[in-house]
Amino acid sequence: MQSQILSPLSIESEIAYFKPMLKREQYTSEIDRLLWRQETIRQRQERISLEVFDRCKGIIQYGAFQGMKLSKETWWGKSDLGSQCLGLYEKEILDFIKNITTHQYENFIDIGAADGYYGIGMLLAKKCKQSICFEISKEGRKTIQKNSIANGVAENIYIQSEASTQSIAAISDAVFKNSLIMIDIEGSEFDLLNEKIFEKFSNSTILIEIHNW
């Protein structure tokens, strides 16, 4: 069996790596640690997410939507708040958005807007002039309205209920001449997207989230 001698540099890097963890441990009780050991993965994700949210004071610190205010009272899920604050949430989409020039799109149309993260962020980042948010949940629509007011963009955001062939057809064709459309409705894309809808969207850029299942 061969032994390995660590260099001082290696030891220092290990100490630096574990330093914030050891520091944080000083502020936890045995009861805290006991409760944490009983957590499900989902519960741990939410707890850590909310801890990051509190440390960031609910404001996105990095990325395309830097400076955006988030609300702890979410409709969609608190486990996303931490990654949103760090600018890491759905990073592939955020990287795409970051490369959009100022007011490159006249409109941003968010189908499946949840809490309004993208609809509000696009306005704050000045990537579009107005946002149209489709959200089937009444609670979600209330949250979008509340968050748009908190971020000072309520005048430029339009909140709709369910996206359907009828509700999309009711929007003027002019709106789709220079729009970025994002669709994330958990698999219901196959029910929504048809020949008529694609014809309506033909002059727009479309982002669709696809799940392998």
C-alpha cells in the first residue's frame, strides 16, 4: 500500500474549501442537525434555497436579471429561489437571454409564466418593451402582478390566463412580428402547438422546454 504525502498547498486548499462549512456549523444546534438528518431531498433543497434567498436579501446577484427582486411567497416553488438569486436557474436560457441586445424584441410572450421570473426579468434587463404572461393558475397570476409591482414594471406587463388556440388568436398579428416566445407548460406543448399556432408564431423566435419523458 502506497501512502501519499500532501503538500502544504494541498492542505491549505482543503482548509479554504471547508472553512465556510465549519464556520456555518458554529451557528447550528444539535437539534438543527437532528432535524436536517431527517429531511427528504426536496425538503433539503427548499431549506438551502431559502437560506441563499435570505443571504441575498431576495435580490438576484448575478446574470441577465441582476438586481431583480424576488418574493419568498412563491406560487411555483421555493426550491428555485436560491438558484435564481445566484443567476444559475435554467442557465442555458439565461445565457441565451444575456446575448439579446437592448430592446431587440418588441414583445416577450411567456406561456407558462409561473411567478413571472422571465416576464419581469426581460423587462428589467431591457431585452423587450412589453411582456405578455400566460399563466393558468389564478394564484400564479396574482403572484406575477405582485412581483411586477415590486420591480416597477407593472405598466408593461400583461397577464393572461390559459394559453389556447382561442386566446392566442385573439392577440393581434402585429404583436408577433418581433417577439420572443417562451413555452414551458410541462408537456402540454403537444396540446397547444398546431398548424394555426405555428402560423401565428411564424415571425417570432420560439424557445420550448422539452422533457425527455
